[in-house]
Amino acid sequence: MNTIILAFQFTAMTYNISIYHETRRIKENGKFSVKIRVYNKHENIKKVRYFTTGIDLTEKEFETIWLNPENKKLRRKNKEIELKLRAFEQRANEEAEEMSVFDFSKFESKLFRKSTDKNNVKYYFDLAINNHKKNEKLGTAESYQYTLNSLANFSELINNCSIGKLSFNHITVDWLKDYEKFMIDKGKSFTTVGIYTRTLRAVFNNAIQENDINQDIYPFGKNKYKIPRTKKVKKALNAIQLKALFDAKTKNENEQQAKDFWFFSFCCYGMNFKDIAFLKYSDFQNDSFSYYRSKTFDRTAEKVLITVHLTDFIKDIISKYGNSNKDSFVFNILSKEDNAETEKKKYKNFTRKINEHLKRVAKANKLPVDISTNWARHSFATQSIRKGASMEFISEALNHSDLTVTKKYFAGFEDEAKKEFANSLLDF
């Protein structure tokens, strides 16, 4: 088999990239495939992958066009084929050289993409969306899609540039400021702008990490575009409101279920409703259960197991709503047969149902009508601190990375506590 080999040296790695004529298998047209052969020898493990060029040649044609030992002058058609092969070979070399850590799957995707893709915003968004879907992070994939749709709307309406042609070079500091103004003028909040621009920043970082764009065009950071930050409104029930909700009379089973699961979350240290849906009997041991918080599991290298001790109230809720099948999920929200997409749809619908009926209970009892499942987590943090728990304890219970995050959950002290403190200042 005839090959011409070019070798590239990487740190602790050796790669050989060559044009390869696959003469072991003849095609229907009587010719053989011409491929790119990539040979990787690393830590005594040999790996060879072949990538098609889309060109088929007979053995005689390959010898004339590519090997050409006598350096014969090629005619027009043969010259075109030679130029295509050399361009393909050069492209493979360039893509391999730009990879700081060689990876066959990344090399393949870069080799067969359009030459303009490396600077294309939509290309990198699509990569991220598909990757998150592959890893069953459907919520994150959805968030990236919402951002892409918003950027497309702005780019097409304001800059007359389709999203497919939007490059990273287009996105300057002024472009981002115009996008922010466009969003605010449409009635979007600064919080939404912040979410979308942080997602765009992540896509920028991915492209830089892959050496597809230069750091010089990065529009975020010091003396550049500042992503808007808003101070979150503390949404927590005070002690009086918590008692009113707990004692509230409900009109039907749905309202009672909403109230029960809200306080289940509250008593389980502000457990997220997604984690409640995924709670399994296998997570229980003696008088407690343990779980990893799904929201932060993939974001941190150190996985922290959260342990919740079973109170009588928690046991009552599990007894009331728990599955009889102890080999499955605790609550009848998900099924073992569900795929990732179905799971997401089910726990989203469950949370939506809880919020809908919880608001009805709140309205009937003159409580904040914008109450939601998230309030249980904030209310747990605030109520615990007001009752004397340390910020460090709450941070651990909530599985926060640091105390700064925990402080954002605290809604402050009630007026009566402030008055009592003020009146005691002179009690030496």
C-alpha cells in the first residue's frame, strides 16, 4: 500500500498523517477510496483512524496523480484531483497542529466542518447544544437554544445579518451594548440579559480554548463589556407567614399536595424539586437519606453528599405519597422506564402543578401570591439563621460553594428582631 507520511511531534505524542489508498476493498465504480490516515502512538498504545476524502481512484490513477515518481506534468483533471488531495492533507495537518491535546473525535469534527465554522457563532452554539443533549443536560441545552434564538433575532433585525453568518469578529463591545439596549427596549430584564450574555461568553471561551479564534477579539472583561448583574430579591416567608401557610385549610387534594411537598422541601433543607423527583429508596439508610444535588453535581470536581435526617413530618409525607414499590423512586413523579427527555418533562410538569396550586392557597390566606417552590429553599435558609443557626451550617446544608452564595439566600432579619436588638444596645 502506498503512502506518503508527514510526522508531527506533540508533547509525549507522535502523529503521522498521510494520504492513504484503500486498495483492500474495491468499490462499485471499480476504484478504491483515497483516505487520510492518522496514526497515533501514545504510551505504547497504537491507534489508527481513517477519514474519507470523497475521492476514488484506480491504482494507476493514484500512482500517476499522487506518487508521480517521475514528476510528470499532470493534465487538467488529474491536476485538480492532486490539488484537492494536497488541500485536504494540509487541512488535516493544520487542524492537528492547532490541537493542544489531540483527540480523534475533535479532529474528525474539525476536519469535516466548513472552513468558516471555526469563526461561526451558530456552529459553536450547535456544538454546545448537541453536547449537552448527549450528556442528558436538557435544561442547559434548552437555555443555550433560547440564547441562540435571541441573538439571531437581534442580529437579523438590527444588523441585517443572519445567524448562520454571524462570526465572533462581529461581536464587539459596541455590538453587545446594542444587544443589551435591544433587549431592555423589548421589555426583557437585566437578569435575562445577564443569563444570555454569560452563555455567549461561555461559547466564546469554548472557541478560544479550541484555538479557533484569537483571545484578542474577546469582548468581555476589564475595560470591555460588563455583563449586567442584578441583586436578587429575597423571596422567603417569615415565621408568621410560615405558620399561616402550614395551618392553611386547603380546598382539594391538589392544594394539599402542593402544601405538603412545599414543606417537605423546606424540612429537607430546601431540597430542590428536581432532586425530590429523583429521590430513591436506595438513598435511605436508618433515619436519614443522602443525595447529590443535581444542579451543582457537574459543576464541581468535589462531589458533596447531602444528608437529611428524617423528622416525623418527612416520614409522614413519604408514607402519604410514597410508592409501594421500594425498588423505584420514592414518589410517583418519575418512572424507571423514562428516558431523559421524558424525565425532564415529568418533573417540570410536577413543579408547575405544585406552583399553580400553591399560589391558590397563598391567595386564599393573604400570603405572597408569587410564592413558588424556590421559596422553600430561601425560607429554610432565612428561618434557620433567624433561629440561631450559623451561616456555615446553612451553607453546608444547602451545598453552597462558599458563604457568599449562602448570604444571597438570607432575606434579612424581621423588624421585631431589629427593634429588640436596638432596645438592648444600652443593656450593658
